[in-house]
Amino acid sequence: MPLSVLGLNHTSAPVDVRERIAYEGEALARVLHQLNNAPGVEEAVVVSTCNRSEFYTRVDDQQRLNQWLLDQNIEGIVPEQHLYQYHDAEAVRHLFRVASGLDSLVLGEPQILGQLKTAYQAARDCHSVGSALGPLFEQAFSVAKLVRSETDIGANPISVAFAAVRLAQQIFGELHNNTALLIGAGETIELAAQHLAGKDIGHVLIANRSVEKAEALAQPFGGRGLGIPDIPSALIEADIIISSTASPLPLLGKGMVETALKARKHRPFFMVDIAVPRDIEAEVGELDDVYLYTVDDLEQVIEENRQSRQEAALQAEDIIRLKIDDYFEWQRSQSAVDTISQLRHSVERTRDEALQKSLKLIEQGKPPEEALQLLAHSLTNKVLHAPTVQLRQAASENDRQLLEMARRLFDLDRTS
């Protein structure tokens, strides 16, 4: 039964289009239920994140699935040019690439794998996963793990916030005994806070012109919000300073940092100035015990890492190609399982019937040898009856292919 994926993502549709078919919670369960009960749909998984919404299905008729989509008005809500659709091998390749981070906004980002696992579990909870999509998604998770272990696709940071935190780790090692001072309240500062929390930073301080905004941003990380006037005293506590504001003038000057260094007994500072214009005076970098990086320094690191990930992505594509072949080889082998099971069941039923007749003969006083001969004769006749009829029919129709397959199937050319 064919596999299909219909969807849109950050490359095919802008955010105002993507948000039209975003699903979570009860909405996700509802659309899974509707899709699983649509005519022709045997299985379904719906992946919905801020960057993509995708319908993975196992269908017996693609036209019936397309009709369901029309009924849901998905193609009315989302213009057709924003949608993409893949089938069978291309659908498998797409899923493997998504799971491995090759189809992400940030190449190699690991979050999508967790999002796929969440989507898969939601589909399992709704009983919309079966013998096709279940093994397919499990294989996708294995491929993603292999890509992570065999390539450097996720080894190097390619966002400013992540690069800053990675550099801090290189200087301080473990961060659980360190304090970070983040200045600003924009997306970069929030991302930096998330990455620091992920590295078990000891304490987080966030300074902003609005103390309320700083407190709201710091609260999820167990941190403390400060005002801009509190920065000099906060510097005495902080080991890591990341600043990204829209201030037209520097917020940290050489004199302020010198004073803080003396109070800290020259424990080193790691500073990252992401702002343009700068938040930290260039002269601060001349001080001993200060490691100052600008956004240009980080961009150089990021570009080098981006190129490294591109090289890793090529290696990942090779792995995915091999794993697609492995998946379809496994799938073809599974097609024989039902046939083998039915054959065994048929032969075992014939065996049991013949055995019961032989046992009755023994109960009636017949010699065991006679009962065994009947058993052997009956089994031979019944097991070979259907193949014999088919082979005679093949011979009468000059069906040499079936005759040759029978010789292979029963290993008749074996010399022993």
C-alpha cells in the first residue's frame, strides 16, 4: 500500500501561511482521528511544528486522500504552490532527511528529532499507526541517530547564541559554578539563556531597561531580572557576559570593567558583544583577564562551522541513500511473511487432521505400523495435491517460468 507525505515548511511557505494549519494538543488529536477515518487511509502521522506541518499517510488510493484534503479545505487554506507531496521512496527519503536535521531551518539542528518522536507518539495514542508507518518512523529515528554518530552534522554551533555559549564552555569547562549576565531582552538573549540553561549554568542574571521584562525573561531559568543601572554591581558576580541591545552608546566601559575585575580579584571575564553598534567598548578587550568577542568574531566561527556542517550533510545524504535501500529490502522481505505464515498454518492443519485419523486407527486396534503408513501417505498426498495440480496446468499451458520456479522453490536440482 503506497506511502505518501503532504506538507509545507519554512522553504515552501512563509510563517503567515504555515500558521494556518498548525496543530497541537486536542487539535492534533482531532485531525489525526479525522485523517485515520478518511476513506482509503490506513495509517497516519501528523507532524506540526513552527517550521512545518506534514501529513504522513499509508493510503490505498491517493485520489481518495486528495479528496479528503479538499473536503478539509487544506488546499483552500494554503495555496497549492506552498504545498509539496512525495510518494513511496521519495516519502521515505524526505522523512529520513527531516529526522536527520537536513531539512531544517538550521542545518543539523537536533530539536526536530524530538518533535518527530512526539508526533509519532501522538499518532500511536490515537491508534493511527500500524505495520507500515510504525517501522518507517522507528527506522527514521535509527537513521537520525546513525547520522549524528557517524558525521559532524550537529557538532559545531551555527547560531550566534549557541556559538557564544560554546566558547564560554571552552574557557570555563563545566558551567555549573559560573554566573552569566545577559544584557538585553531580544531573541538572541533568550536563546543564549536557553543554551546556558542546557549547559547547567549556575546562575543567570538578565539586565534590561525594563526590569519587569528582564524578570519575566529570567524567571523560566530560575534567574534574576535587573535594570541597566545594576550592571556595575552585577559584573562583580558574573563570569560570562553576553550583550545584545539597541543602545546607541556602549553600556560597559573600560573603567567599569577594571573596577569589577579588582573586586573579583581578577577572576576572568568572558564577554560577547553581539550588538551593532557595540555595547562594550573595544578597549575592554585590552584588559588582562578579559576574553572579549564581537559579533564579527562569532560570525567567523559560525561560517567555518556552517561549512563543516555542509560537508557533514553530504556524508549524511550518503547514509540516507543506503538506509532507504535497506528499508525497502526489509519491506520486500516482510511481504513474504504472510505467505509463509499461511503456508505453515495450512500444512500444520493438514498434519493435525492426518494425525487424528491415525490415532483413531490405533484406538480401534489397528497396528501402529499401519497407522503410521496411513499418516505418511495422507500427508504426502494432501501437501502435494495443490502444487501438483498447478504444475500440470502449467505444463499444459507451456508455462515454463512457473515450472522453473517450482524447481527452485523445492530445490529439485540439488545433487546429493
